[in-house]
Amino acid sequence: MRRADREVTDINEMEIIPTNASMAKDNGQLVSKPLEDMYPFLDREQFAKDMIIDMVNA
């Protein structure tokens, strides 16, 4: 019986997506983006088109 080669990836090297991100306002305050706007981010035009509720401007 032939065994397939297997690769083990260190979790520290893995990118976890989707991910909620925070952004800094001009005054330095951190604000979390809404859950519907998670990384990897959509093009803003596509995101606005797909929304069925008003977008939150954080």
C-alpha cells in the first residue's frame, strides 16, 4: 500500500479568513468594521451593490 505524502502546516503560517478587522479613525480611536464587511474585502462598488440594508460608515 502506497502512502500519500502529507504536509503539515504550522497554524502560525495560516491566514484565517474571513476575518473581522478594525480601523483607526483620524483621532486614533479604533472602530471595528461591521460583520458583513470582513476581510478579504470586496470592491466597494460590489459591496454596496450586494447590501440589502444601509451601509455603516465606521
